[in-house]
Amino acid sequence: MAQDTAARGTSRRRILQAAGGLLATAAVPARAAPAGAEITGRLARYMVEARDRPLPPDVVLACKHRILDTFGAMISGARMRPGEMATAYVRSLGSFDQATVVASDLRTTAINAALANAMCAHADETDDFEPVIKAHPGSATVPAALAMAEKEGRSGQDMIRAVVLGYDLCCRLLLALGPDLVRGSHRSAEGTSSTFGALGAAAALARLDERRTRFALSYAAQQVSGLWSWVKDEDHIEKAFDFAGMGARNGVTAVTMVQAGLTGVADVLDGTHNLFIALSTDPKPEAMLDGLGSRYFITETAIKTFSVGYPIQSPLDAILTLRERHGLRAADVQRIVVHLPTDAVGIVGHSAMPDVNCQHLVALALVKGAVSFTDSHDASLMQNPAIRSAREKVEVVGDPGLMTREAPRSARVEVTLTDGRRLEHFTKFPPGTKEPPLNTERVNAKVRDLITPVLGVPRADALITRLNDLENLTDVRGLRSLIAS
């Protein structure tokens, strides 16, 4: 019997060795990191150090702005259909006193809270955005950080450092893979990157050591996913999962599994079969490490002025500028041509969702002179006679000349008036980008508009005040009374 067992073991080893040899022979030559690069270990060591590393004051301020902005997205999104459905789904999984689902009476596991809150954060188009690589770091990273900070009883300062780290991992993963190569393989840049944003924040707050951080990186890498098919989602429900909920859930899952003692692969970013060569035909693994500790991506994302799809920020800025400058009214206008980068037209050119439909929102801005959160999400306004009439005058065209890395979400709006005059405005950088950033007062005003209908004035003001002073909060669980219903 013992001989049979030994024979079977030997046979199994030979089969595995043979299979491994065949796989290695058949595999496409890999562009792995240079020998000795050890990307996984170097990244893991930085992640361990970053949770105690002081941050420059401007980075802390930028982080507080993004956290506040994402809380605004979460709380307002909790009253939209994607957020309501995510909360109802998570409620069906049971309660557990680890983390809060915003704008509800539900506490549940950190994993499920991260999922629900992240889907709330991307229930519409309010969350922040990295203009060059087109990641959406906040909507996955901040909910993951909130869930883990509650679970572990961490401080506001801990949460700030964790969120900064999460933004860095989220954006650097796309740089390492090549954002255009990701999209060229029908993958979603947003879905691909969000897991690593959540992982970075969750790992810092769990205070994993280097060995366990390596394992968490591997568990996260196995879950990295996302297809560009989200553009066909007309309800913004799966999109909320694809962009944010999936990544937040994945990152917190990776960390809590390792916390529970599960072991994994210690070098998932190196050698054969690593994450980079699996997902990119021309990876740049060192991009995961370049500038860590000196270049902080949290200072580079754009906070949206308008709660609409990001490619529409510049067209709205342009049409509102022309409207104010020249006293335009819809009756004065014969035709509007909106020039967008060609890769934006398929996203916002003909969407059924009002907040992602460029023609509709430009018409709304022309008619009303402003684009509020409520109006941008009001589907009934798409049937409003005055707005429909104005929309018929709006044409959206792709302009290859606007496809620049320097300003990837610019827009040029040309208006022909009924008297024959032609007006034009070019918005290179919409307000809220790093070039014209929003100050604290403007971020506060945006978030107040988003959350007051849900929380009421006293709690909305108290939450904004608390998040503006987040570095002095001793326990993030102190936010619970302000964010729960």
C-alpha cells in the first residue's frame, strides 16, 4: 500500500513537471522584469513603510479633498438606483458589526460594506477621475479604506495615508500595463485598476507585514478583471460594479483572507506568469515603482465640477462660458458643434443615461444656464420640450486633433447664431483638474449640494467639518453617526 502511494506521488510529480515544461515551451515569450528587479518585494516593502510615512501638507490636503468628494458621491449615490440595489443586495447577505453602509442602518462585513459603498460612489458620474490614464481611483479606494478603517479602528491619519497609497497603486498599475494596451484588449481600464487601489488602502489599514503584503498582492492580482462591455450598460448598475464595487470588494477580500492566515504566491509581479505579462503585450513593470514617495497620484486626479461623465466636463464649461459671456439663449442659437477627443464620442455621444449624454447636457446648460446634480440625473428632462428642441441643434463630433496626452479631455464648442455670427470656446482643462484645481471651499460646496438632501443640513455640515479635519480624528468609527441613517 505504501509503495502504491509512493508510486502515485512520483507519477503525479512527473506529470506536473511535464505539464510545466510544456507550458513553458508553448508560452509566448514573456517580457518579464529584468533579473533581480523583484518588483513584488520592493513594492511590498514600500507599502509597509508608507502607512507610517509622513506626507507633504499639499498631499494631505489633496487627499482630504478626494475623500470628501468620494463621501459626497457615496451618500448621494445611496439614493440612486444602483446604490439602492447594492445596499439591498448586501442587506440580504446579513449584518455584521464591522463596517457601515452609508445612508442606511446597516452594518455588515468590511467586504460587503466596501462593495455596497463603492457601488454607491459610482452610482452616477460624481466621483473623481485621472484624465491621462482614465482610472477612477476614489470610488473603489475610499470605500475600501472606510470599511477597513472601521473594522480595525484606525485613525483619520491612518486612513489618509492608506488612501494616498491606494491611489498610487491604482494609477501605477495602468501605467505598468499601458492604458492603451489594456483598452486595446477589450478590457476596462477602470475595472482593471480599481482592485489595486482598494488593495493598497486595505493592506495599509490592516498593517500587514511584508510577507503578508506579498500574499495580498497575489490574491488581488488573481481578481483583477474588467471588460469594456460596460459601455453598453444603460442603467449604470453594472457599471457601478465594474468601475468601483468589484475593485473595492476584491481588494478588501484579498487583505482579509491574508489576515485570516491564508498564504499565497510571494512574487506575483515577477518572473514567468506574472500579472504584467498576463495582461499586457508590452508591460513596463518598473512603472509600479517609479516616483513612489515623491509623485503622488492623488494630487493629479480631477474632481468633477459637474456630476456627469468626465468627457462632458469641458463641453459644459465651454457652453456655459459662451452663454454667460454673450448672453446666449436657446432662441439665439441655430447650431452647436461639440468637438471631443475621438475616444470620448463612444462613451458620451448617444447614451440613454442623462448624466452621460453630451447633447442632452449641453442643451440643458443652454436652456437653464446651470447643470445641477438633480437636473443632470432627471431622466424626465430628456423629454422636456425646450431641452429637446435645443438638443436637436447639438452635434457631437470626434476630433483627432484633441487626442493629446497633455489635455486628453479637452473640448471645443462652436455656436452658430440665428443672425449668422459664429462663436467658439476651447476648454483645455475643465475646472477641478490639477491645472485649475478646486479649493476647499468649492469642494465643500459641491459635497454639501450632494449630501444635504440625504443627511439634512446639520449632519451634512458636521460631516464636512469632520472630514476637513480628518487627520485629527482618533478613530474613523467616530464618523458612523454622521454617515448612517
